[in-house]
Amino acid sequence: MKSYWTDAVVLRSRPLGEADRLVSLLSDSEGKIRATARGARRGRSSLVAGTQPFVYARYQLFRGRELDSITQVQLVRSHLAVRDQLLSFALASYVAEVVDWTTMERQPVPGVFRLLLTLLAELDEHPPRSPGRALALESWFELHHLGELGYRPQLDGCVLCHRPLLPSAGRSTDNSGWWLQPAQGGLVCSSCRSQSPSAEPGVLLGDEVILCLRRWQQEAEPDPGAVADPSQPAGRQLAAALRMYVDYYVNHTIRSLPFLAELMGTTAAAGDGGGPRASRA
Amino acid sequence: MPLYPPPLTRLIQELGKLPGIGPKTAQRLALYLVGRPPAEVNALAGALVDARSKLVYCSRCFNITDVDPCRLCTDPRRDDQVLCVVEEPRDVFALERTGEFRGRYHVLHGAISPMEGLGPESLKIKELLRRLQPGTANSPQIQEVILATNSSVEGEATAMYLARLLKPLGVRVTRIAYGLPVGGDLDYVDEVTLSRALEGRRSV
């Protein structure tokens, strides 16, 4: 069948030609789809609203050789409030860009689709009132998104020597701290880290951050509404660690990060900047 | 052996660099042009060269102009107290076609689009703030700034960002209204526009 219907979220939408749009959709059944929407920049087109970023809709598409084309749209949820608040907009832009870079065309990722919808619904219903809240939601999304892609960080103990992490605290038995290193796939204890000085530096995590990450990982059903805001230093440490982790696996500059970081008052640089950026494994 | 004579190939290549012009359209336009009388083609070439050499951006409003400051900025009949902020020069022309707005303009040259790497620093926002500083020679009496960016997600974000910057300066900041197209049937209007139209309803 050349024509098909699918539920999808608009990840990205950019002008094309005189009055068209080139749209990146994340569909529950088709994975990522790149499609054109003819006339979607004309005010009276029925495709205008359905081709705006972050919209969740049911699309009728026509399969093309390279690009599909959108022929009909039935809005399911416009996520209108995401457009009405700068922090929500910046966070949704960042998340959509990360999803765009980490998903493949025609490879369904239902977990990522559900996670994205969950976060957009949260931003729509409860826009973050503070940079700290936005930072917590960003980190929460990043951790779950990495898990959905198969890059779930190991947080039970050192991934190199397998020394366990005490269940109730983030300190190792020698009390010298734990480092999150994406290339190793999770936490590394201080002694293992000191034995491999050439490795990427990673980010030193405090107790509160490790406990927060472990709590999020243990959520049976990801629920951003239940995410408690960490303290300001912990929030910044979380953001630094997970941005570094995402950066490692995306291996591409996330262009929306500087704007988000500006609004949050954080630095856009991923990781602690202690060494050259690692290449994708 | 080349498919076209070299001058025709060059013309097709140059036309193909224009936005929205693909190889087929470039070929069609080139073949059309070489079939026109020389005077007509010379007039087109002259217009292209003339436009490129004589047009600049106005140093006040950043609209396209052949004199700096532009005529819209120097027209004494226009209202100095109202400034309309738009994304692109073509938006100025669209608003001027309405004949309803008699204030001044400021062209941002884009909208905030984080995913495309366009942040506030890419736009003429610093220049806008400079125009609003008290005592500035350019526009000393601005009382109201109308944010007339597009109603796209990027246009909305730009308007919100500007509102955040401008409100502390003590000027009245307004946003153009959303609503139904004139002559349109309610039944055919999308849900987002209809929601916005309901939000922005007014007493009659």
C-alpha cells in the first residue's frame, strides 16, 4: 500500500521551497519518517497545525522514493502550552533533537516514542516553573532515553572491578567517590580510574546524584510527574554527567543545547571538559 | 561531448543555485531566457545587477532599502511611538500592504530556532535593545513594541524571548492576534488556530 496512516510526533519541521515543509516524524509503528507537507506554510492549509514541532497527530502519508508526503492530519494533542513557555520550548527542542539524532528511519522504537510523548504531556500540563525543575526533567529523560536505546548506565557498582556500590549511599567502601564514564558504560571507582589515567575523565558523582539516578532507573513506569527536583548542585552535576553521556552516544553537536543552557543558567559543554571528546564506540 | 553549449550550461548552473529551483526548472528557465529578445534579457540582467549593487540593509530597522536610513524610518508622517518587530523584510512589505500600520519597523532577520542553531545572538536583538534605550537619537520616544513574528513555534519562542527582555524597559509589549482567516469556515479551521481564536476573543 502506497498510502498509510500512522500516529506520530513532529520532531523537526523546516521550510522547504515556496510554501512547503520538510518534517521529521517519530511514529510509533514506523520509527522515524522524513516527509514533505505541500503547502503547509500557507495559512489556509489543513496541514499547518499538524506540521508544527512537538505536535502529536495521526498522519496519512504517501510513500515516496526518498521522502514520504503528508496528505492528511488529524490532531491528537497539539501540546500548545509547550509553545507558550520558553523553558518548555527549549527543553522540548533539545529532547526532539536528541531523539532525531538517536533514531533511525523506518526502525520503530516504541519505548522512545512513549517516553517522548510522556515528557511532552508533562511539559504541556505542568510547565517547569524553574530552571532546576527543567534540569531535573532533562536529566530524567536522558537517563530513560539512554536505557531505551540500550545504553543504560550501570549504577550498581564499578563496571571494571565489580566492587558493589552500597545500596543506600553513593560512596565506595574506601569513601573516595565514583565516576560516570560513558565509554565504560557506567560507574567506575576511584582506584580503577586512577589505574587507567589515559581513559576519559568522566564526571565525579556525589551521593545525592547516584541515589537519584538509581531511583529513576528503578521506576516501573517512567513518570516525570513523580520526579523530585534535586538540590541545585546535584541538579547541575546530573546535567553535566548525563549531557556528557548523551554527547558520547549521539556523537554530534546538539545545536539546541546552548539555548537551553542559557535559559537554565548552566554550561552547554558536555562533561567536565577534562579531555578530548571520545569517539562513538 | 557536452550536452549544452557552455554559456547555456553556465546559465543553468547559476539559475539552479536559486532557492526552490531544481535542475529541470533551471533548464526550463534558461531555455526560455535564451529564446527572449536581447533587450528583454538585458533588462533582466540589468535589474539583477542594479538590485544587488544598490540595495543595502537600513542601519536603523534592517529592512532592505536603497537609501540609508530607509524611507520608512525617515517618513515624518509615521508614528515614532510604535515599533513593529518582524522576522523578515518580506513581513514589512506584507504589513505595508494592509495600509493599517503607521508606526516604525524593526527586522530581526530570522527567528529563534534552537534545532537549526539559531539562537538570540543570531538575530538583530542587540540592535533592537539599542533603539529602545532612552535618549537614543534613532527612536527616542517608543512607547509600544508590537511583536509581529510568525505564529510558528519559532516565532512564538522569539516573541516570548523578546517580551522577557523588553518588559523591564518599561515599554508596552503587545503580540499580534491569532484567529480565523477572513471568509473562512469555522468547520475547516484547525484545532490549534481555533483554540487560539477562543483565547483571544473580544467583546463586541
